[in-house]
Amino acid sequence: MNILRRTVFSAEHETYRQSVRRFFAEEVEPNIQQWERQGAMDRTVVRKAGERGLLSPHIPVEYGGGGGDLLHQIVLWEEHGYSTAGAAFGSGLTADIIPQMIFSCGTEEQKKHWLPLYASGKVLSDGLFTEPHSGSDVASIKTRAHRDGDHYIVNGSKTWVTHSHLSEVFPTLVRTGGPGTKGLSLLMIDPKLSGVEVLKPIDTMCRSAINVGTVHFDHVRVPVSELLGGVEGQGMSQMLSMVTIARVALAARMLAACELAFGMTVDLVNNREAFGKKLFDFQNTQFQLASMKTEISVGRAFVDSLLVRLNDNAVSDVESSMAKLWVSELEGRIMDQAVQLHGAMGFANDNPISKMYTYARAHRIFLGTSEIHRIIISRSI
């Protein structure tokens, strides 16, 4: 349900949207329950998306991408939110933030090697930034990469690694220098290297088709050529180069999920009766729906105002934090209201609303907790 008229996307973006939506209908939604039961999606679904030209739509054609802009990437994120399988599918096809980081920060050799692999779906990965002891405090990470000739020797652990058991590479934030952010670098680590151990997936409350796990590095020898950008000490800035885009993209996705939940709830209250009349006819129902529609519209207007500046790199870190903070907490309220209006049916695991409610809770934690974003915003005051 489109709550607010939008002018952000061109006809080309909408054509791409229809292709992504068709892919979800044909390849994701029919299989999502099986993937949930096995605790991971089939790896082939990403390759199929690559074959259809849906991945890395914002990466230039010369690197295997679609040759579009960042709004094409936003469309891909939004369609995860608009799909009834989106919550259980998790980050699914949206690991394309990593290719953006490689495109912005990698050497020419690294771009020519990695970007076509991501665009084709032959490589899937997410960033290994979080450690068991540090959470959002990235500057205190302890995973160490010690230079030894033409290699780095890596020791340490990363956790909450999306696609941990399916990834073909681990883009890993490591400490190559002294304390603080200036001592951090990014290495592209092959999971098949000796000393890399992928531990048992973490059993989360989301119970989704996307596994997350912990990865341990024990004296792993990584070629120096896998240092992103070829210069030590750039890891934090490289990570931040994609964080602003990721936060805005996540906000857009969360709003899409809110619109989906709102539409499903409107349909339900118009077709279900209690005490001799439709649920919609109760004033309480109408008031709740009115509040939901208003809040979603306000969030959509703010996020769309950022999207029109995204291609020009004109969205600030503070603005992206504001979007992520506001919309993640809005999503929590919308999903709670949607479950309440669904009644007992909203509590059933086979109802998409139930999964959307649970998955929404995670959004106030990853890509920076709400508390972290309030700190970032408060520093601008």
C-alpha cells in the first residue's frame, strides 16, 4: 500500500523494482518456509538473482554491475520490506553494501577482481565488524593482523556475522596498528584458509532464513594484497563510507515493511467481524489506523528527502543516524499496533505479521543501537 505519493524514483528505477518484485514472488516467497526450517536460505537464490542482473545495480558496468545509481540499491532494499517473505529472508540480497565499499575504497585490481563476483552472485558476504566483547564500540576491537613479509597473521573473533556459513569471503575489520580508530584496516579473508573456524550459528529470536554466526581466526595467513585499498589505517573510514548509505537504505526498507504491515492490517479489519460489525467500524480501530498512517507518512517524507541527495553524497552522518533511529523505533510501534489489531492471529508464527514484529526488534540494535545514534546526534547539537 503506497501511503504517500513519491517523486524520488524514475521510470527506470520502477522498471527495476518490478524485476526485483517478480524475483521475490517467483524465487523467494515460495521457498521461504523451507529455508526457515533449515535455518538458512539456499545459496543458489543469490546466484539466480545475479543471473537476472539484480545484484550490484549501482556498480558501473565495467565492473560487472548494473550501471545504475544508489537509488537502484535503495529499491532492492525496499523490496525486501515490501515482500511478505522479507522479514524471514533478512538481509537476503542486500549484502551489496560491501561492493559499494570496495568500489569506493578498493584498489583498481581489487575492484576488477571482486566486483564482478558480487554482481554475478558468485560471492556473498557481509562485513565482519562486531566482536564478542565490544558490540557497537568498534574502536576497541582486538582482532589483530600482524605483518609477516607478504602476509598478515590474523588472530581474533568476530560475531553476529550474517551469512557466516554461506560466505565466500570475509571482509574483516582488524587492528594493524595502535589503539583507536587509526589503527584499523580491512582485510578480505578467504574462509577456506587454514585457521578460519566458522562456529555454530546463533539461535536468534527471529528464527529467520538468514544464519548469523561467530568466526574465529587462529594464526590465519592472509596475503597483503587482500588489504582493502592497499594502505593500512584506513579501515574505519572505509567502513564509514558505506555506513551512511546502509542506514538510509535500512530506513527505507523499514518504512516499506511498515507500509506492508499497515496494508495487511487494513485488509484484516475490513474483513473480520466482532460483536456484529466489522473491526474497522469501531472508532478505536479507525483512530489507531489514522495514527499509523500519519507516522508512516512523516517517516517516509523525511527519508525520501535524504534519498534525493544520496547520489550526490550529500547526506550527513547525523542525518543518517536520525533516519535510522526514528524509523527503527517507528517500525517497532507500527508492528506492535498491527499485531494488536490482528489479535491472536498476529501471534501465530505462520502469519507474516508475527515475523515482521519479531524482526523489527532487531533493527533497533544492528547498524548501531538507538543509544549509539542518540550519541551521534547529540554531538551535533
